[in-house]
Amino acid sequence: MAVIPVEIASRPYEVRVGAGLLADLAQNCSGRLRKRGVPIVTDANVHAAWGSLVERNLRENGHEPQWRILPPGEQTKSWAELAATVDWLLSLEVERGDHVIALGGGVIGDLTGFCAAVLKRGCHFIQVPTTLLAQVDSSVGGKTAINTPAGKNLVGAFHQPSLVLADLSVLETLPRRDLLAGYAEVVKYGLIDDPAFFDWCDENASRMLSGDRDLREYAVAHSVASKARIVAEDEFETTGRRALLNLGHTFGHALEAETGFSDRLLHGEGVALGMVLAARYSARRDLMPHGDAERVERHVAEVGLPASLAALRLRCDGDALVQHMLHDKKMDAGTLPFLLMKGIGRTYLDRQVSLDDVARFLDEELAREPA
């Protein structure tokens, strides 16, 4: 088991990465489960796959699981589910010193974390991420949120978990599409500031995605360590350093909005295509070598992730996608900073990007024949 410390000044915690952590959930949460009743928020798919294992372990250790089982999918991150889940926690008489367990992917982690942030002005929660995406990204760093009609993750709070348990065993039953969506957030760390890790991904992605457990542990642990380092430097995204973690997200969130936050485009797929677009736009402006941009596009395509905007067959133009971007959380004084690249592993925040130019670029990409 790999243990990665997240050195947040106000509330340090650790991320444990290894196989079999769910089977020993009570032992891993030792000292944090103060009462017999343990509130667990999950979704129907995760409960069907792992609920009995969690139930058995907790009961064998003197606890009674109290389940809230929600519908799977991005639509669960809503005002209605937030209110209903907070009311459920209040009905259980959850106290500020108690821990709520978030058992699921990014949707469950985000929703549960936000509930914990606002319940009695803040109670504790434990992240038990069951997707690759959640293990390497959303479960770490304390960003919690719900979606609104105006856009994705626009209402939320910074609220750090007390512990993160990333069980590699759950990845063995994850659908291939979801596994690939999570991989987008793995390779992102190489593109941000770690070209050697991008090289590692280029060499090992196929075997890691096919099930090599040692490679999976390295990929998850390295990604978590990369994010923990950045988050520790800029917990509340005030210096701009943490904003680097949003590489691909400005383009990706616009594509998610255009496709209705549906299964037509998963979050990780949007991020993958968003990183390709960020690379291609950077090369178009001669910021990044064209060869590097082509390498990013080739790698994303070869692992099986979306790498072509035209292939989505959207019924919109570049201006429509830019309109979605105007709801981006990074908007500042009417301008939108973009995460662009000077090369692989050389991402930076550009505050001088013309949205008209972005719209023209997107029109070109919508008309471009896939490579």
C-alpha cells in the first residue's frame, strides 16, 4: 500500500492506495467511526458491486451501515439531491465530529463533500473513490460542488476530507469507458509539469489500462502525489498554481454543457479532448511546437479517448461553445484565463486570450477531418 500525505496547513490528511482497502474499511477508518451507525452515501451501481462487502466488514466490526443510495450519473449533483441528502444526514443526527463516507465516483464524492461542508457548518467525511478518475483527481484536494442550469460545479465549497482510501481492486470491475475517462486525469499530470511522467504514460498506458496492478498503483500514487503537491501550495486557488489542475477543463466543460452533461460525453472524455484542443490551440498560436501537439493528440487517440472535435458531430458553432465558457469559474473581471502549453510538461495560465480567436479556432476544429 502506498501512503501519500496531503500537507494542507489547516487539515492535513493522507491518501492510501492499494488493493483490498474496502475489505478492511473499518480498520482503515480506525478512530474515525465514533458511533455504531455509519452514514454512507453511494449510488446504485456502486452499491450493487461493493455494498455487501462494505456491509459485512462494518457489521463484523460492530457498526451498522446507514445507506443513502442515489441514482448514478452527473444529474445527481443537483440542488434537489443536496437538500435531500442534508435532510437525511440531519435525520440521522449526524454531529460535527462524525464522519460521513462517500463511496463512489466523482459525483458521489462531490455531492457528499458539499453536504459535509454545509452540515452544521462543517462535519467530517471520508472519500472512498471507486473510479480511476475519482482516485487520481476529484477525491483529493477538497473541491466539492453541485451543478446548476448555468453550468458545472458552480456552487460548492472547499472542504478537505479526513482520509482518502483508493482501493485498486474496484478498478477491476470498472467499465472500460469509465477507466479510460479516468486515465485522462492521469496523463494530465504529465502535461502540466512532468514530461517524464508523460513519457511513462506513453510507454505504459496500454498495459496499465489492461490490468497490470503494479502499473496501476504507480499511476494512481504518482498522480495523487502530483496533485497533493500542487494543492498544498495553493489550497484555495488564490495564487494561480492550483488552476493548472484545470488543464483541458475549460474546453471540456463547454463540450459537456453542449452535450447536456450526459453519457454522450463523460467528464474525463471531455477533459481528454479539451487537452488536445488546448495543445492544438497553443500550437496554432506558435506557443507550443507542433510536434508536441501532435504527440498529445496521437497519445489520446491511441488509448481510445476522444481526440477530434469534429467526430462529436455537434450541432453548434465556435461561438456557442465560447458562450458556455463564459460560465467558467476562472472568469475574472470579464476575462477568461486559459490553460495553454509551451510544450509537454510546460502548462501555464494565459490571461490574454481573445475569445473571438478561440471561437474561430473551434470553428476550424469542428470542420476538421479527424486524423
